[in-house]
Amino acid sequence: MGSFPLLFAGALVFVVGILRPAPIHATPAATSEPTDSLPADSYLTLVIGAPEARRQALAQIDSQWQPYATALLLETMRLARDPRLPGQIVKLLEKHTAQNFGFEVEAWWQWVWTHKTELPPAYAQMKSRLYSVIDHRFRRYFNARWLPSARIRLDEVRWGGVEQDGIPPLRDPSMTTAADANRWLDEEDVVFGLVHNGEARAYPQRILAWHELFTDTIAEEPIAGVYCTLCGTMIVYGTRVDSVGHLLGTSGFLFRSNKLMYDAQTQSLWSTLWGEPVFGPLADSGIRLPRYPVVTTTWSAWRERHPQTQVLSLQTGHSRDYGEGVAYREYFDTEDLMFQIPQHDKRLRNKDEILGLLSADGQPLAIADRYLRKNPVLHEHLGQMPIVIVTDASGAHRVYAAGATTFDRLDEDRLLDTDGRAWRLEEDALYLKGEEPLPRLPAHRAFWFGWYSAFAHTRLVH
């Protein structure tokens, strides 16, 4: 991925091989937003215009150069159909920035983010028009009227290579029994386990890697499970807040290599890691989706604890190779990122796994997976709350409020405290006769770079 041609070719392989490709349409969606006297149509012409029109558009951008043009030209380069256009854009970038990154697109983006150029309302309009040639629904994402309430920078929102829901979410997916799943799930296959009000579900990673999002109902509660393959997170959210349901989908865009969702009603963009709307009509709503505890474990370990579990069925309505580790194998095997991020923290490697937690008031805590495996019963604090993190033989992590109790070792499904008392370890709480249950707390795994990009102020235990 050392040059633009290689990166662009890689993106095409990724799109064709895994996702439903997004066509480029000749006619963009119309817009009535103001242009602020800036050459908005010039960038669009670079994508869909005839050769002479493209030459004139480049000349117009050159003569009316604005600092934010660097970001817009990088976005335009991603959509180029004429193989000559990337080279022409690079020459223009080098002329006006005095930088010499050539076709190193990610280096250009790093330069853009370092300079944090002020983005005028016209930037949103231009982005809207550019991406409407891919999917007319994208036009609603970037309405300039939502800029005052935006919680993220639009030059950090990058297209992932697909249309809206081009990575098809699973809606109310079919479930099957553990006995049936035994026929096609191997003992060490990774599953994401969830129990709510006594109802157990297992969602195999090998299926979700192709879909990244499901909406379902468990114990009469609407939920969305979001698996961001790029940042290694699997989070389960309740989607009803203050009696209002939010139907979430895959937006087609990323923020700091983290999947952005959208809601069907308002087309607001939502952060996967925050569980909150970040751009659009709901960005200043204060909505925060409630999180459910989810565990990453093996099929054999989950089945042993929950023999009556329901399992996400292979009958998804889509034709995919659902073999273990098939999707994104090359991505998972390296430390390289598909989409670069503004800042890295080198205390851990990019894709080192951490367990991520948020306190009730939003204080983040990250604990390295390898540290937890060395310390299978670990006491910590989440904000002001004493907690205990329990790691079993499968490597699964579960987090509980600890109260005033100190635990020192795990004995199968019992957690022993320092007084020798054996607490029963369940998915919803730790139980001991005569004592108040110690509730389970939401936590999930993530790649370090993804967690840090969302929570740069996180405390890290490693």
C-alpha cells in the first residue's frame, strides 16, 4: 500500500471480493444548498465530466485555491474514473502545499489532519454532491445545516467503498439450535455471546464478519449488534431510548477507521464506539444507546455454559463463504490499517486487543488482553467503581461490580473471594446466598488503535 495505484487497486479488490460494489452514477442528486461562491461543481466535474470539462475544473480549483481543497481533492481522487486524474491532482496538491507525498494518499491525509484547516459550510455541500454520484442517499448525510452541531470533523469522515447498507445488515435473522450449529461450528470457532433475561444467543464471528451489523429482539428488547471488523469491536446496543426506537444500518462511511452507522428515520450518522449520533439532525440530541454485556469466546466454551443457546443461522438470505476466518483474513494478519487515523499511541501495537469499558459518566478504561490472560482475576476501578475482571480458560473476559468484596481465583464457574466463599458466576451477575448480587457490566474487545482513536483520554492498563 505504498502508492495510490496500489492502494486504489487494493480498495477495488476489497470491494469486489467482499462487499457489494458501489457504482458511479452519471447524474448526481440535485441540491439547493448555497455554494458560498466556491467552485462546488468543479470537484463533481472531475468525477463525471468530459476530458475538456475536467481540465477546466482543475484550472478553476487552481485559480480559486482554498486550504480545504486538499481534502476535497483527496476525496475526489478516490472516485476518479480517468486513470490520468490522480496524477493531475497530485501535481496540484504539491503546487499549493509545498509537500511532496506523491501518490502516498495516507500521507496526504495525515498532513490534512495535522493542519486542521477550518471547514466552511460549503465543504459539506461539496462532499454531499461528490458522494451522491455513488448513492443518492449519501446526500442527506452531509447537509451543511448540521455543521454547527457536528461532533466530528467532516474531513475525517471517509468513504468505505460501498453504498448505504452495501455491507448487508441482518434484520431479525433466523436462529437455530445448538445441536444444529454443532454440525457446522467447530469447537474453537469464535462466537459473540449474549444473555438477556435468561435468553442466550450466540452470533458466530464468521457470519458477522460479512454483515457487520444485525438488528434483533431478545427477551422483547430491540437490539443492534455492531461488529466493526476494521477496529475489532463487537458491541450490542439497546436501540430504544425514551420509548423511541432507532433502526440502525451501515452508512458506508468511516470515522477514524471506525464504522459509522446511520438511523433510518433521520439519516444521522452514529459512532459505533460511542453509541451516539455524531452528525445530522440527532447530533445534539444527547442520545446515548444503552450497552449490553457481550462476551467473545469459543463455541465449545459458550455451548458448555449455555446448552440451550440459540445460534445465528447460516441461512442469512445471502450467498457468502461463511468459513472461519475467511472474511478479512489478510487485514487481521497484519498491523496495517485499511484507513489511516490522525494519531497513534505506541504503548501497544495497532491491532493488539484490549477490553474496553466506559463508566456511567463516560470515563474510558482499556485493559490489554494479554495482561488479562496473565491476571485472570483482576481488580480495578472504573471511574470510582471497584470492579473485577474475570478471564476464563477460553480467553473470555467478563466484568462485574466488585463492591467491597475481594476475589482471588476462579474455580470453573465459581469465583472465590478472600474469605473462601464461592460466588456463582453467571452472565448477568455474581451470586452468593445471603449477599446482594454483583451485577455484570458492559465491556467489549477492540483493537487498540480503534479504541484510542475514539477515546484518546483513556486510561490504559497493560
